[in-house]
Amino acid sequence: MLVQEKLFGFIDNRPVTLFTVRNKNGFEVSCMNYGCVITEILASDRRGQYENVVLGYDTLEDYGRNAKYLGAVVGRVAGRIKGGSFRLGEDVYNIPMNENNNHLHGGPKGFSHVLWNSTILEGDHETTIEFTYLSRDREEGYPGNLEMKVAYTILHDEDTLSITYSGISDKDTLLNVTNHSYFNLSGNLKKDVLEHELMIDSPAYLELNEEFIPTGNLVPVENSVFDFRESRKIADGATSVHPQNVLVGNGYDHPFLLKENESSVMVLTDEASGRQLVVETTESAVVLYTGNNLGNSEIMRGEQLRDYLGICLETQGPPDSIHHPHFPSSILQEGKVYKSTTTYSFGVTMIE
């Protein structure tokens, strides 16, 4: 296993380190201690060619803006919180409204735009880059001094990345984190993701209002373009006239419910390259975002950032659950340990 560290730049006069871990197959993950951002993942196609399969920037300055959260860990709460406020017990907490009238992805800084401490941990069968961060009481408006740990583990023999999140707070608080990587299995952004096929074993999705906040309605996927229980193309949602697809910019930006207390599986496939990504998670939901609103305002590694260039599979609890008691809860009680694991396994499909 090859592990490299290099200086990627400075934030507030503090060094930012870029880590690259490569296993014996050639599978490679690069990440940095700013926002725990995953900058590159090199995965093999069916011919054995390793190419980058995530969206990312070349410079720290671009990541300093990173309005699309490319590759970052987002929190304390991923997704939107309606009205920028919530109640815990007798107390009401006001948090930044950084998207219209709502709170998004933990606030203007959150976990995605701060510097984490980092350590390399070498095991017999894996290498881990471990990030830690103390989110202080009332940071971005949230209660409690929260000790966070994010571990990226790469196996020596398999093309697999596991992400484990853990946290403990000295007050009741909210915690619901995810990684916001945009995947594109074509390799080096050869084309968009509309021809990618996706399978999610989910019986229902959450209906959204005009500000992309869950209404509280759980909608069965049966007989709709939201039914991914058998693999279907992302393009189905982009061309759909279903009001929920049109609402979010012709595609998906929706939470899908998974099986609680079980490991749930998603499979993303690009038939042209043969690359396949299997995602397993302990979380109760996944937000499927198909890059409908990436726009054309930025240049990214020589490519125009454009709609449908990447797909996010944001494993997490349902967004805005604090306002919906029938959703799985995002409340972390004082002294209790939060833990969540998502594993990304890369492989190939053979031509039949």
C-alpha cells in the first residue's frame, strides 16, 4: 500500500494536507483535511484502466468556495432544515439560513469548510486516514461541544473505501452527516451520468415542497420513475414529466427510505465502461441527487461544470427529521455515541 502526503495550500495560515492512498491493484483515493474532501478516486474499467470517477477541483482556492460541496463531509445536519430553526426540549435554536429561508448542509461553514486534524493508521489489511474535529457549542447555532471523527479506510486487496462517522456531544444536539461526492463512472468525465443505471432497494421516497423540504408524505415508488428496485437509467427522471422530477430541475434530489437497522445496498453501473459501484450503508435513507442544478458557471479540471455531470448518493437520515416525528430521528442525546458506516465497493461488469 502506497501512502503519500503533500502540502495542498493554506487556510488561515494553517497547512492543508492532501493524502493519497493506493492499493496493490491501482485503486486510489485522494482526500484532504479541509472538509474531509475526497478529491479523486481512481477505479478500474473492464479493460483494467484506472481513471478518476468523482468530480473535483485542482486548487484549494476552488475548494474554499465549493458551493456544490464536491467530495466534502457535510454536517452537523446534511440536507435542509426548514426555517433555520428547531426545538430541542424547552429550547429553540436558530441556525443560519444559507439557502433561501432554510438551513443547508450544516451552514455556511459546517463540517465542509473547516480544517480537521488528521492521522494515518496502518493495519494489516487496510489503511485509514482518520480526521477529527471539535465542533464547539453553538457553532453554526447548534448546541453542544461535539467531538467528531471521520475515518476513510481503503482495503489493500479490494477496491473498497469505507467511511465511518462517529460523534459524541456534551449536550443534546442534532447530528446527521454524509459525504457529498459526485460520482461519474465513465472515467475522467468522458460523458454525463444520464446513461448510468441505478438500483436502490427502497419502497418509498419523501415528497418535497417548492423549497425542496420534505412535506412529510412518504410516497410509494411503485409504478413511477422513482422505482429503482430494479435497475433503471438516470435519464428516466431527467425526461419525466412527473411533478416531483420537474420541481427539482428535471431529475432527482429526493430522499429514498432504506431499511432501518439493516445494511442497505445501492448499485450504480456504467455499461459503456463496465464500472460498477456498490454502496452499502447502515443509514435509514439516501438522498439521490443527479446534478440537475450544477449549472455552467464553473470550470473544473478543464471541464465545464454542467448539469448531470455527477450523481450523489448521500447516505444519511431523512432531512428535516426534527420537524417530522414519524421520520427516523437525528437527535443525538448527551453522552450517547453516534455511529454510521457507508462502504463503496468498485468493480466491473462483463459484457454478456
